Amino acid sequence: CQRGHPRQGRYAKRVKRPHRLVGKGTMMNEAYVSDRSMGGPDRPSAPLHLHVPATALIQEDESDPYIVYTINLEDDSHKWNVQRRYSQFHALNDWVNQTFGQAGLAPFPGKTFWGDKADHHLTEQRRLGLEQYLCSLVRHPRILHTPQFRFFLGIKAPVQGRQKRVLAPLPDNDFDPTESAVPWKILTHEGCEVIFATELGGKPQADPLLVRKEGVLWGQLGAEPEAKQFYREMQEDRNFNNPISWEQIEPSDYDAVILTGGHAPKMKQYLESEILRQKLREFWALNRTVGAICHGALCLARVTDELTGKSVLYEKQTTGLPKFMEQAAYIATGWKLGSYYRTYPEYLQDEMMSLLHNREQFKTGPMGLGKGTLFDDSGAFVVIDGNYISARWPGDAYLYAQTIVAQLQAQEDSDGSVPHEHYSGKGKEPIRHKHVHHDLHRDDTNDNDNDNDRDHDNTNRNNHGNNNATSHPATTQAPVAPQDEHVPAAYLPAAALAAP
């Protein structure tokens, strides 16, 4: 979440363009990677070597077999490798085409609609083509320094100063794998440490219907392949295998809390825990970053402020699982799975609206089921109000996680929160809203007093911005023109980050 745009060349170093042949049929590229992406601030540029030496046919449980391509990378002091499926390369190529075009790049090996996945000749041709394509991307400085491409190559952001610690409470079972694993992957990639917590400190398990081959029903409604991959990686994480208990949570030890969603019955352990609510109440009072997605927003909405007895979200703009999504899933599956998609008789949106000062504070987002990805967030939607970030469902997980990273960076840079709501998604400008504050304890019939109070509140907005404010519920006026130079990079549409 750099504040400068990669296209400005702010961190770019020189690039050595020619290929270097290393053995028959294997090409290796050398490029110079910036110190911001590969090392500390005083470290010189590091040459990056890349090649794709092997493929593997993967068969997991009862899922269909698929091919992965191993990418070996090396700089002057590190060696690492990542494995990517062809579908991930294809998504990368679509993004490159839309953002930069194909000028100067090697051709991308296209899809084949016939042939055996285990055919050695086919996979070898594709391996060589993908290697040459990647090499041409690495030689392109504007592409090389984009956060999307660095994430694809597994080039982690260096830890600058103190490492951020993010708390991720989970139930023992039934949480959503996408809403937990995608934020985990992006946060750890950006140098954060994610600490997991369950009720008694046991290792948690995601909703099994969302990770199996059959999906929830007829192969549909399950997690996407990339999210499943991230979930498998998360299952190997040391902190995930050794969570702390909810009782052991010390709120002041963390820079952020992320609240995962899920709708299956065992989520109630997490949604109804008084211990967890108390810990969240204490963290909220610290005015630090809080993220909530899907039913995670309901978990937070049920936390009450000790002084007012109202929800801590009483004055906040928020989203959560919209009623139209919950209804659609229930109608489609209820005949087979019963109330699987109805965690409670009352819809999440209805309960959350009842806990807010104004029902209009709940934002449903676009009416559709578009999903955001690492390279395309056109279907994604998040709401930001102060230090609080909320999202609706797994399709928002990438943008949600990137926004949390940006919020942490903004908080570090400015020692405060971003004081406006943003409804984000590719192709949409960040919408910046004014806040109007109303004093609950005065007579609203006095128009002159109202106008004076509004002026006073707007003047002092930047000093207000507390998560736990209790006397000034926020509503929304017409949007004003966005000021892009003040918006952290991760708030901008993905295309804006690296457009030529």
C-alpha cells in the first residue's frame, strides 16, 4: 500500500533486458528489483533471477487433478519458489492486457480445450511458454513494481520498523475459508503477523462444505481454487496451528482485529460469546483498525458500549451479508440443506439495521454476485468509516484485505484514521463523503443551533474520528469530489495503481 504510484518510477531501478540462456530449453531472466520490494531501506538493488523448471500433477482428496507450475526465484541473498496454476497465470495475463497492453511482451500460451492434463508434450510446451512470458514481464519495470505482480511472484514486503500484529479470532468450526485465508495471505505477504484465537486454544477448521470438491451443492457455492490454496497454506502456518484462547487475548498487543464470517451452525460459538465480546469491546476503545466481513460484522454489531448500552456500530457506516444474498442462497439450497444458510431466523441485515442509529447506515452494495480477485476488484465492495472496515461476503475478500493493509499504513503514517467512508471497487472512483453530526441531547427544532453545530462538527472532524464515539451518529450527504493525492494507494482501483 505505497502512497506513490508504481508508474511514477519512484522505487524503480535499472533493468537488464537481454535473456540469458541457462541450459537447453530453460531461460532465466535477470532484472533489478527495488529495495522497497526485496530488502531494507538501505539495501542496494538486488538482481532477480527467475525460471520455471518443473510442473506437477496435483491430486488432493477427491478433487479433480490439476497442473501446477513451479517458479524458482533468486536474488543476491534469497532463494524461494512459488507454485501457480494455469488459471492464475491466465488471470495475470488478463490484468496485464487491460492495464499495460501486450506491446513488447512474449506471447501468452493460450487455453486448450482438448487434450490430457497429464500429456507431457502439452505441459512442457506450456511451461516453456509461461516461462518466456514471465521473463518478459520481469523485464518490464512498471509491471515488475506493481503490488499485484509482486504478490504473484511471492516477493514479500519488507518489515519496516515494528512488525504489525493482527488478531484473528475464529470459532472452532464452520468459519468461511475465503474470508479468513485471503486476508491472512495478503496481510502476511505485507509483513504483518497474524495471531489466531479460538475459544479454548484448539486448532480451528473451516466449513467443510466450502472446501470440498462438490462445493455446497452440485459443485457450486464453494471456495474458489485460489482461496482453497491459501487455506491449505494457512493450515500449515505456525500461529494457525497454535492459537491462543479468547481469554488470553490482550487487546493492547494488537494493531488490528479482523473478524471472519461464516454462516454454518457452529459459527454461533463465535457470534454469541460474551468473552469474545468483552475483548472486542476493549479493543474498540483503543481506536485501532477493525475489519469485519460477512457475519463478522454481526459479531461486532452485537458488542455494546458500556457507557451507552448501544452497539459500538451505532453511529458507523457498515456493511455485512446483504439480505438479498442470504435469501438467494437459502432459497437455492433450503430444499436440500435446510437452514444451512440461515444462521438465525432473522436475516443478518435486519438485525444489524436494528442496532444502528439509522437503517440507511447499512450499505448493501451493488445488486449482483460479482466477485473481486487479486487482479480485478470490479465486483468487490467495502465500506470504510474511520478505523472500521467492513465487507459483505467472500467475493469482497481481496479488496477487504488490501484495504486493511492500506489502513494500517495510513494509521502509521498519520497516527490516525482515514476520516471518510469509501465504497471501493475497480472502475469506481473512491467516494468521499462529508459527515453530518447531530447532538442527541438538544432540541433539533432550533434550526440556527443545528447549523452552528454542523459547522462546528465539520471543522473538527479530523480530531473526532474515534471508533468508540457515542454522541454523534454519522449519516451521509452527497459525495464531494475525491482528492486522490490523499488516498492511500490500496484505496484506488487496481488499474490506477499501475496504469501506463
